[in-house]
Amino acid sequence: MKIDKRQIARLGAALVLVGVAGACSGFLDVKNPGPIQDAALDAITAVPGFVAGMSGDLSDALDEIVRIAGIASDDLNHGGSYSGEGLWVRGVIHREDINSQWALMQKARWTAENGIKRIKPLLGAAYDTDSLAARANLLAGFANRMLGENVCSTTIDGGPEQPNTVHFASAEAYFTEAIRIASTKPFTSLLRAAYIGRADVRAWQGNWAGAVADAAQIPSSANNFVYVAYYSTNSTRENNSLVQETYVRREFTVWGTQWATVFNDPRVPWDTIYTTASKTAIQKGQDGKTNFFRQKKYVTLGDDIPLARATEALMIRAEERLIANDIPGAFGFINQQRAVYGLAALTAPASIATAWTTFQKERGAVTWLEGRRLWDLRRWNADTGPAHNSFLDNRDKCIPISLEERQVNPNLTP
């Protein structure tokens, strides 16, 4: 059993206070006001709290998915001591090992969707022009996109098993509503994030024309735009847990990935960590044998994780061009993306196979450690044309419905 030092400290303090209270009877008496009644939340003043809760639950799930999707894909390698991660990095995702991740993703979706139902009557006519309403729908869209991109199949609130794509359809509806509301002022940041999110899920449903139309809504003057999931040092729940595992501990490493041979790329920053100042011996991971190359994208527990970025919108447009076998057009968008990071333009290859290989690495760099790579590899693995990527051959390609969900949901086979 793991004992938190803070619990020990609180227990010690409590014992001291008990002794004091015996000498000063009644001095420290506290009356428990009881839990907040649900009816107390039926007030317009509760709306910011509802939306903050949606944001917090999404962030709480996302950093976990960045970790599992990172090592189940080719974003990261595992050099640590955790048994579950030791399987995931080999492409084995057991349903009993992802109970927590499954629950957190579904909680983020449920909180956002039901929160919208609560705040809509509270805002009344103001709902159609309120930034909090736009943000709530945006968060519901991202929660559904996260599920659609990472689960094999799904269940909604205790219902029957459904394909993962139902989350893309839900996400599109929520992004569309966010766009409608955010367009009124406009709330520019929310509007751009919603267009990028909708471009993603439209593409994943095969609507590439709609995806390109949405991605084109981001002007070239805003190519450095990023919308994030927020993290903080205020509490453990609010921490970016990838930092805990790569700075406080040495559980995950860039060593052994394709990025270990990529240097000075601002999209994929990492360090070789040495045991001595002379840099003669490379630090090992928690397993004592794997070289520890430390990611530098997130360096503090409060570092935010991107949910939408303009450079990904450019890569959506590039991918659509490659699907149409327009290599020069695709590389025009790829090079616009590279220019944002101060990288030299790439020469368009003559071969469509080479173009796809380059594109897939470029998209991987743009979305590195953002919980997006497993989905990309999954859909390219299923492609039978020049986009085919074999990384996920003979590996689990997605997160299954958790064991706990199957045990408690009467509509699922056990």
C-alpha cells in the first residue's frame, strides 16, 4: 500500500489538535454543513463552475491518454518499471489494464455533455451568445474526439456496444454548435479551435471536402494559433502527469523511437541525460538498462497540452491533397507548417509512396505527445494504398472497452 507523506503529516497534525481540543473544549468545534444540494447549482452563478469542471475532467483524462497512446504508438518508448506500460509499448493493451483511462475519458465526455444540458436553461436566451456556452460545446467536442481516436469500440452511458465512430459524429455536432455560438461576437480563439476540431472529425468520417473547408477557416496570419487543455501545480489532479513520469521519474524515453535521430526540431524537443557532468555515461531509465532521452515538450507539472493548432489544420489540407495524388499541393501545405517552426522547406518528391512517408513523419512531429498518434497509425495501417503504414502490424491498435465497464454494464457481453 502506498502511503502519502501528506496524509501522515495531516494525521500527525490532527493528533496534536485532539490534545489541544481536550484542554480547550469547544474551541475547535466545527459543524459540517453537509454536501452541496443539487438544487443549489440551478443558478446562473454556477455556470462558470460547470465549465471549469468540464475543462478539468478533460485535462485529467488527456495526460493519461498522451502517455498510453504515446508508447502504444511511436511517440515514446518505455524505459520504466510499470507493468501495464511494459505491455503497451509492445503493442499489448489488456482491458484490465486500462480501467482508469477508460473511466477518465468517459467521465470527461459525460461531464461536458450533461453540463451543457444543465447550463442551457440557466443561461436562457444568453446561451446563444455566451462564451461559456461556446467553450462547453468545444470541450464536449474534444472529449468525444479523444474517445473516437483512441477506443476500439464504445458504449454510451451504460448502453450497448457501438463503433468508435459514434464519437466522431457527436464531436462534429458539438463543434458545430460551438462554431454557431462563437461566431456571434466572435470569440476568435474558441471559433478557431472549433473549426480545427471539426476539420479533424469530418476527415475521420471521410468528409475531406468539409474538413478542408473548416481547416481553411484559419488564416495564414494565425498559423501559430494553439488551443490547449490546461494544467496546474495547484494539485496532483491538475498536474501534467507526463512530466511526473519523465522529470520526477524516468519511466518514458525518446530513445528507440524515430525521433531519437531527429535533432534541433522545435516540434520534437528532447535531451540526452547523462549521469555525470563529463557526459561520458548516459542515464538509464527506471528499469536500469534503457537509455534515458528525456522529452522537453513539457517540463513543468503545469505545462498545458495542445488540443488544436493551426499547423495541424495545414496538415489536414496536406493530407487531402495527397489523397488526391497532388504531391506539389501537399508539400505546399507541409512547408507552410514547417515555416511556422522556422524549419527549411522540403523538396516535393516524385514518388507518391515517398510523399506519404514524409507526410506521416511531418504530421507526427506536429502532434507529438498530444495523444493523437495512435489514431493516425491505426487509420494508415488500415489503408491499402500508398498511405499504408505497417507500424501497428501484429499490435493492438486501440483501447478496448475496460474490464470494469464490461463487468457492470448489463448491455455488454462480459
